[in-house]
Amino acid sequence: MNQTNTMIMILLIWLIHCKIATPFQRNESVNKDLYENETEVVIAITEVEISGSYSLRSIFWNRVSSVRSKLNQNEGYLGGAIRREIFGNRAWTMTVWKNESALDQFVYSKEHEIAMKEGGPAVKKSKFYRGFVKWKELPISWERAEKLIDEEGRTE
């Protein structure tokens, strides 16, 4: 293999692991005075690996977009972000909630149920983490999110 091919291979390997993320967006309808720096809130992190046909993967991303566009309508939703590999198959979501009850209401909502039913066939592997952070710690870094999900998350 010549030097040019080696450089191309290195670049491709590097690109496969590149990720892009939305900035953490706080729910603008939340009264910020309610949350002091020390207030604990619930953070939910998901990681999925998707596979399958282009059609299945498109349905998955369409459902993610639909859920994401309606998050602010959920009682107790405080903010969130999404991240994905540019050329890979993994994606992460991070959402923050007033309490566990608010998160549970979202998880069992009709919108989330539809997303799981229609987008689920594209999901090869998934991991979930739910825990508490102080309001002042937000947003947490994606590196910390990955560590939490790897060390304390559950796999399905």
C-alpha cells in the first residue's frame, strides 16, 4: 500500500468516528426562577445503533425528528440535545426532566410509543441511562454522557 492509500485509510477511519451534535437547548417555556443551581433534575440518555435498509433508517430518523419537535409540549421537559455519528450507525439523545414522573409520562406517551413502534425495526442495539444531576451542571458533556451510559446504563 502506498503512502496516499495509507493516508486515505486513516482519514476514512477517522471520519467513521466523527460525530455531530445539536447544542443543548433549554425549554424556553420553563420558568428559570424555579430552578436554582442546586436543584436536582432527571437526565435521560439513550444510545442506539441502527441498521437495516435505507428505508428503515429513514423512518427511524423521521420518528426521531417528530418526537424532538414536540418535546417542549411535554409537561416537565427542561431541555435536551441529540448527537450522531456522521458516517456511522450510532446516535445519542440527552433529555432533562423536572422529575421522574415527567420523564415516565413522556416515555409512555402516544408520540413516543409511535416512534418506538415505527422506528424500532431499525434499532440493532440500545442503551439507556436515567439519573440525577444538579441544574447548574447542565449541559453535561457528551463524553460524560457516554461514560454514564457505559458504566451505569442498561442494554436492551
